[in-house]
Amino acid sequence: MVASGTPLVLLAAGGTGGHLFPAEALATALNKRGVTIELATDHRAAHFKFPASAVHVIPSATVRGRNPISLARTATLLGLGTAKAWSLLGRIRPNVVVGFGGYPTIPPIMAASLRGIPTVLHEQNGVMGRANRLLAPRVTAIATGFRTLQKFNRQWQSKITFTGNPLRPQVIAAAESLYPDSNEGLHLLVFGGSQGAHVMADIVPSAVARLNAELRGRLSVVQQARAEDLDAVCAAYARLGVAIETAPFFSDLPARIGSAHLVISRSGASTVAELSAIGRPAILVPLPHALDQDQFANAGILQESGGAIRIEQRDFTPERLAMEITALLNDPARLSRMAKAAKSGGSIDAAEQLADLVIKVAAI
């Protein structure tokens, strides 16, 4: 129960880390300012420990393809979700609703718009997603994670404020670490998220096998892998005599980024924001079949700054990867320059900037 007179902000975010992590960072910033937080999300977030006084599961669905039956089902679920969100908003009466993209954001933001409640959208990627493009004409304000944004209507320009992507406290702590010295070995960190870990399991060990013996002898690897890939990944590195630590999930991933000389990963918005804040060189492999090619745009922004190399998945072969790893790890000065370039585009106060915008829009 929210105390009378205490400001209440409802955050709306899908149940993946890419949406929940920036929402979590904003919640932490607002909590410090005496604002009560509640979360509207989907069923995937049931296991996530979110700093909110209440979590509400709202029905939603993602548009996949143009099959009429699938489209009808999606529309029905979004309609049901909007009705449930309408009822929720009437009961809790938030000062503002903040959406973090993805289709689970649609019902709460639509319901808030219909009720005349102020709304803020946060676009984490370098290209505005379809759900956010649908909602943009209705919201009060739009915050962006990158200074440049593709696929948005110029009519929305007056609503847009650059805040950066809010970062978890673990990332901010890791951002204080210096780029590690390579005299005592080279640390490679590999991760790919739920949709990207399998290709990493296929390609990265094979690429490491193509490195010369001297370089492999200095290398240690931390690699995220799906449970079904763990044994194969461990066996591949064991045959090479390369030290390996692998798991389906690393809860301390920001600290591991801070300890890495080189990162190989997908290029989700949160990943790119964390690489930029901590300042670590990366080889980025965008998820290839995303509807809006958001990861391709995100990786391009970090590549243009000089902090990363972008490789499309069709070109992500053991031979190409071995060539890039060899060139980078044999050139410490280049790695240091890439680390500095990545960090130059980082923003560690994004959560506070976004909190300022939310409070302004809510007039609290």
C-alpha cells in the first residue's frame, strides 16, 4: 500500500534483461528520491528480483510474421492486456508510467494514454523499435539510450531527450576499474544472451584452436554457454589446454567485463551500454534476424567510436574470428586505444538523467 502523498511510478518492461536491467537502474535511482515503484511486466520476469513494492503480470504478445491467425491472437492478447492495465491504473493511480520498449510495454502505455496519465518511453537501441514507434505519438516524452536514433518520425523530435542507457550499480562499480595489464595473461570473455550463446559455442572454441600455440598458452576464457552446450564447450577448450570457466549465466558479468582484455558478444543495447561505460574492446556479432536490426545499429555506433569490431553472423567464421583475435591480442596498444574509445562514449549517470526526466514529466 502506497502512503498517501508518496509519488508512485509504474514501470513497464518486458521480462528480458535488455528491458529489465535499465528499468531496475531507474527504479533504484527513483527509490533514492523517495518515489515508490511498481512494475508491470510479462510472465518471463517471475524469477527476477526487481526493486519494486509490487509486480503486476500483464498479458501481451509479440507480432511474429503476417499469419492472420497469429496476428489475431496477438491483437486479442494485447487487447486483454490493455483492459487489465486500464483496471490496474485505476486502482493504483500512478503519477507517470514509464515504458522500456518491447510489446509488453504496449498495454500499460496505451491504458495510461487513454486515462490521461503522463507517459515516458525509453528507447535503449540505436534504432527505434516497432512497439515504441507505435506508442511514440501517444506518449508525453521519449528518452534515448544513444545520441543518434534511426527509424523515428521527425514530428516526435520535440519529445526526445538523450539520457543514455541506465546502468546497474554493478556496472557503475566495474566502470571504475582500469584496463587490465596483459603481462600475466590474456582474458577473453564470451557471452551471447539467450538467443546468442549457441553460435558462440560453435564458433569461438574453433577459432581459439586456430590461434598459434604461444598465444593460446597465454589465454584464459570465460564463456557463457547454454546448458546443452556446456560439456562440448568445456571439452573443446580442454583439448586445447586453455583454461576455461563456463556457465549458462554469470550473475557478476559486469565485473567479468572489467577483468577482460577482449569481449566477444552480441550487441544488445544493455551490452553496448555496459561495454561503453566500463570501456572494454569488443568483437560484436549482431543478432541477424531481428525485425528492426537494432543490434546491427548498436554495434555500428560502438564500431564508429573505435571501440569495437562488428562482424555480421554470415561472416562470423572460425577463420575470420581467429584472424581478428590474433591481430588484437598481439597488439596491446591497439586494445588500449579501443578501450579508451569505447569508454569515451559511455554514460554512467544515465539513470539519474532519466529519473530527472520522469520527475519533470510527472510534475512530482
